[in-house]
Amino acid sequence: MNTYNINKGIGRTVEFKGLKAQYLFIFAGGLLGTLIFVMILYMAGVNSYICLLLGGGGASLIIWQTFSLNRKYGEHGLMKIGANKRHPRYIICRKPIHRYLKFTPKSKAV
């Protein structure tokens, strides 16, 4: 009889070293952007020690910020903050009240 392994990770979010969901993409994109920035500086003729310093500092800043955001807001926190910014604080009602209370009969369909 064959034995099959069951995948118990179905429906769970992607996780790598504690980073979940969108933070993983922020992390990877930030490191890729830092790498490209350092390569452009190096090709432009900037001193290699300055390139290494900027690359190491930028990468460590991205790593630190990404893990702190992950710890502070959690898996769906950034989406909740974005949704809260798009939500109106109050509803403005400029019509007079009698316009809302006005009864309009429905027309009969023939």
C-alpha cells in the first residue's frame, strides 16, 4: 500500500523567517532595489567602499523596518491601515430633510 504525504499548509499565507504576506514582498523588493541602486552607483564610478557602505546600510535598514512593521501590524495590518485611510470620517448630507422624506409612488408597469 502506498503512503502519501498530506500537505497541511493549504490556505495558509506564505511565511519566510517570520515574515508573512505582503511584508515578504516588501522585503524582497527593497533588497532588490538596494542591489540595483548599488550597481548603478558602482557603474557610475563611485568609490567601491562607499557603494558597500550604502548597500549594507540600505539593506540593514530595509530588513529592520520590514521586521518591525511585521511585528507591529501583523499579517493584515497594512491592508487595514490602507482601508482606514480611504474610509470617510463623516458623511456630509447637503440635501434638505424634506427631500429624504418625500414619498414618490411607483409607476405601474403594463
